[in-house]
Amino acid sequence: MTAGLVLIIGGLVFLSGSAVLAFCWAIRDGQFRNLSAAPLTIFDKDEPVGLPTDRFPSRK
């Protein structure tokens, strides 16, 4: 019982610590600097922003 509890708590500490380190790394690396431009990167020059050009295949 005690060994299982130590493993669970140790795993939770490890996972939460990893998440905090990854978040700090992302902030330091500049991943959150320009959040408004990120959704626009999926559009290329041939596809205008906000106008869907993709179509689903029709059922026959």
C-alpha cells in the first residue's frame, strides 16, 4: 500500500514538474509572442483568409 502510494505521488510530482518545465521553456523560446498570427499560417497565397475553398466529397 505504501509503495503504491509513493509511486503514484512520485509520478504526479514528475509529470507536473515536467509540464511546468515545458511551459517555462515555451515562454522563454517565444512560443506565445504572437498568438493572433498563428491561425493565419494555415492559409497560403491561393486561399484568401476567411473564405473556405475546401469541399467535402459528395455522396452518390
